[in-house]
Amino acid sequence: MVLHEWQIQHTRRHYFHRFVWFDESNRLGRLSRRFFFKKIASEFASGLAWHFTGDRVVVSFGIDDHEPTLAIIEARDIRAALFEVDRHRQASEAACGIGRLAWEALTLPTASDLAVVQTPGSYTALTLPERTEGHLIGDIHLINLDLSVDRLRKFWIRNSDLSGVVRVSAIDGRQVDKRKLIDDRIINDDLTYLPGSLGCSLSHIRLWQKAVSENRPITVLEDDAICSLRFRERAGDILSKLPRNWDIIHWGFDHASKFLWIDLVFANAKLAFYEKKWEGKETDFQSDETPRTPVKIRHSFGTYGYSLSPEGARALLEFCLPLRKRFIPFPGTGIVIEDICIDCAMCGIYPSMEAFACIPPLVLHDVQQISDRIERDDATAIQPPIVRIECADRREHVSALD
């Protein structure tokens, strides 16, 4: 069911919508955050029906008593947006703050207005400050392309209890000045990274620079990350148990189609994964309270969630820059990979770092979403919207308010 509610602002009444779900006893069981379809105005939703495909619904609505419009919405996205009532009560205040933060972040300067990175030689040795559990995780930075508004919206919906997140405009690899990057020794002229991989890599490198320049830890999330509940608390607890000279810990890693190479002290091992039990069950994952354990790694793929110390950031910058055409060996395995993105380059330095992975992970990535990096690498600029609003042959994104 879809319903609407109103709010007075500057003497004008504005209407918003929520999806709600009733159980078999007609008791309210779940509801979404409130939202608007096209703009804050007198929007009235007048009908809700299944699309003929059976996997989407159609909502009819009007704006200011005219502009009849149809919104076509994936049913799975509505289900993902529905919170249990108790959880909604607990998260509502944080969600409102996060929504305001998201809006403010979208109005900040873009990546082109910010420094990308300095040359490796410009970094000096740093002395780590005294650290407490509360400071270990550092600021949480969310990498998100300015054009990927829908991905940002979905991130906030899925991670509504995650507070203190700073959105960082991702770098679009199609728009960078490669000559300047070469002159600054950020890349070599033989680099074969495709545009999406280049932009992704530069976005992470910029945050490594921030960790070094500010001499404090940093946590990085990509916008397809799904975090467990109480992520900050649980991650801080794990970090407090790591060696004092820890460099990096991955809160999630690519286990869908790749392996994880770990250091078990008495031997190194290669982990292969099958029967992914949380795939398509993100709510089960987020609420799972299984104790997590940090395991030292030698090689790992994926950069969608990790924490990094200043010394770890410095080591990564010195090893990875300039980005260049090369091959990365996995010592003792007979494996050699081509360096095609930043996580490949990172694999070459992990054996020399205090590098860890959290098992089971505290962060998963949404395998259903098309990767912005892969999308640009494939030379396509089409990102299927989660919600389509069809009016006068235009298609726009739905916008969340709180």
C-alpha cells in the first residue's frame, strides 16, 4: 500500500509518500521512509497496481492537481526499502540526519575542485598519534560519482543506521587530464587502466593522501556497500584488538568469484568460497551477530569497504604510484596477475604490510547493481534507474527526503 502525509513549510502544505505493509492480521508490519517522486509539492498518489511483468508496480500520481504521471518501481526495491516498525523507530532520527547530510554533500564542490594526489616523494615519515578505540576507525568516507544519485539514495536506504559518513565526489576517469597525471608522476604513459578503473583508482588514492596528510586513520566505503548494523561499534572493537602497527583491514572482500589468500602463521592458505549464504539476503547479513575475526591476508580483491592507518596509506602510495603497466606476482603460488585496477596493485604490497581481512565480513557489496567502474570500462553510460517516472517522454529518479 502507498499512503501520503503532509507537512507545513512556509505556509504551504507539502505532501509526501510512504510504502506500508500489513500482515495477515491487518496490523502494520513494515513501512518505508517518506519520499517524493518529482519535487516537493502537492503530490497526490491516487493508485497502486501491479505492472503486467509481475515484478514491478505502477503508482499513479499528480502534482498540484495536474501533471498526471506514472511511476514504475521494481518490487524488490520496495521490499528493500521497507523497515520493520521497531527498527524504523530506532533509525528514523539518524535517517533524517543522514538525508540532510546527503543533500548537503551533493551541493559540495566536485572532485575536480579538490587535489588528487601528490608525488610519492612529497610524503615524509609520520609519527602515529596516541589512539583510542573511538578513534581507530576514523572518519567514514563514501565514494560516489556526482551523476550516480540513485546509487547514493540506495546506499542511504540500506545503511540508514550508519552515522558520521562524509560523501566524497568520485573521480570520473573519462574526464581526467592524463598529461597532467603523467607530469605529476601519478601515472605512467604506458598505463592500460580503462576509464572506469582509472577513476576508481584515483578516488581511492586521493583518500590515502588524506590519511597521510592528516596523520590519522580513515575508513573508505564505495556506494554499493552494504554494512552490518552497528558497523562503527563492531569495527572499532575489532581494530582495538589488532597489533598497534596495523596498516589496513578489509571489512569485506570479493568472494563472489575470486579467492582470498591468507597467512595462518604456520602456513599460507588460499580460500575458495561456495554457497554464498547471504547473497540476496542482505537483511539477514546486516542483523547477523556472529563474532568476527581479523585474519592476516597476503592477497585480496575488492575495495568496497576498508580502514587504513596513516602508515598503511603511505606504504600503498609509495608502492602503487606511479600507476603503470605491470604484472603482480603472488609469491609461492605460481600466480601472476595483470595490474588492471587499484586492487590488483594493492595485492603486490599486502605481504609486506600488516594487512587483515574481517571474517565473516562486516561489509558486503551489492552484486545486483551494475558497477560504475565496469560500466565506464565497457564504454557505456547507461545506468538502469531503480525507479522510473514517466511523464512527457522524460525519465527521472525518485528522490528521498529523510
